[in-house]
Amino acid sequence: MVIKLDLRQLETFVEVTNLKSFSKAAKKLYITQPTVTSHIQNLEKELGTILINRSGKNMSLTEAGDILYKYAINIINTCEMAKFQLASYKGKIQGHLEICSSSVPRKYVLPNILKEFVLKYPDVTFSLTDRDSKEVIRNILDGENDFGIVGAKYPSKNLDYIELIEDELLLVTANIPKFFQDNYSYLDKEILLKEKIIFREKGSGTRNLLERELEKNNISSNLLNIIGYIEDTETIKKLISLGIGVSFLSEKTILEELNLNKFKVFNIKGFDLNRKFYFVYHKNRQLSPLSETFKNFMLEHINKSGNIA
């Protein structure tokens, strides 16, 4: 018996498996849901076995489906790599790169590296989507993105993290007489109980790190005078400059304002607010050739310059 595997059916099977949804797979592949169903049914008919357990809204792979998935990933990636290498041989690397990133690297880290990347690969287009670190991780685990850039590690046996650069959170205040100390001076943690504080949104790497340090220092967030929860760093900076409150921000986000003497920045005694940015991807799914190229380009750029920005 000769089994003929259709590449398009295998691609559909992989996306259904990654996204755990026929409708999401249809949307990602730009085909109709009945077409997705047809692809899976035809694949199962050709192989003479059930690949996917369908039970209401829940779905999972059968043992046969699990075996096929591992080979399907390799088959698809081998085809993609062949096309990519042939295009490279002809001197033309093209494709669309989907980058999902938390806010700090998206605004202050990635633009410079993307500038260099598109100069080297002018036929590549890209999408740069803003998500907090927790959403980036969820999208990768759900199969919606190949990789992401985040400012916090979330433990998962299915993820690999590659360290990119280091960063530091600082207490940022308006440059007013009330804060007369030199920049980067150390302030007692009691100041956090006296000032109006602007927090980042839930799920951000910045907030995750700050809450962890507050807990280590036996400071309950309920004791803080938190006047707002803001997603956007630029909005937080505007509120600080108006004297509405203080906040913890990445050093990378405030360099321009510091040069203009617009802000004051401080460390807090007993707080370790150093962190890293990471390239994160699913360890059980091979990156597409273009995503792999971008990852390697980014790491090479860092090794040469010592910084991604």
C-alpha cells in the first residue's frame, strides 16, 4: 500500500494541533473551516487511522496523531528550509516576519535591530505586535506565534529562553526640588509608602518584577498609594512629568528625558530590580527559516555591539 501525503493537508493538521481549534487554523491559513475539516478527514482516510480526538469543544491528538505530528513538523520545515535556501542562493530572501513583543523591547529595543535587519534583507516584511510578557508567552504556547521578545521568564517545560540583554528598573520622579538627591542615589524603601505611585498593567514583566521585590521586602501593595494602572510607558512618563505620581520604569525608556534633566531616577535600598530581556520560543516546534534567521541576526548583532539597541 502506497501512502501519499499532501503537504497542504499536513500544514493544516499541524496548525489545528498547534492552535487546538479548527476555526483558528482556518483563519491563520486563510481557508474556510469546512476546508480544514476536509483536509483532516482526507488525511485520516489516506492513513487509515484517526488522528484527532474530537469531543465537543475539546480536542487532542490520538497516539497516531502524536506520531504524525512530529514527522509533519519536520516535513514542513524541511520544505520551507529548501525554499528558503534556494531563495538565498538566488540572492533574494523574502517572507513575512511576525514579531510579538512586550512594550519595552518593542519601543526601545527592537527598532534599531529591525533597521539593520531590513537593510540586509530588503525583501522581508514584518509585523510588530505589542503584548505584555504574559500574553506573548500565552500566544506562543497556543501556537499563534513562533517566538516573542519578553522582559520576564514564565516557567514552562515547553519553552526555551535565550538571554538577550540586561536592564534595570528605576524609581522615576519629576525633576523637582523635593527630590534633591543625585541621580541613581539610593533611597530608603519607606519612600514608597509616602509617594503616589503609578503601576504598570497586570501581566507586564515590569510589574511582575516589582511585586516580587515588594514581597521580598515585606511591603504589601495594599499599603501603597497606587493612583493608576497604565499600560503605556509614554503615558506614565507624561504623568510623572506633570507631578501626578512616581513610577518604576526601565532605564532604557528614560535615557532621552534624563539627558534633558526632565526626570530624576533612584535605586531603592534592598531592592534588586535588575532583569533581562529574552528571545522565547516553543522548544517542541522548530522555528521557521525566516524566524531562525532573525534570531541568529539578533544574537550576532548583540555579540558584536554588546547591546541590542
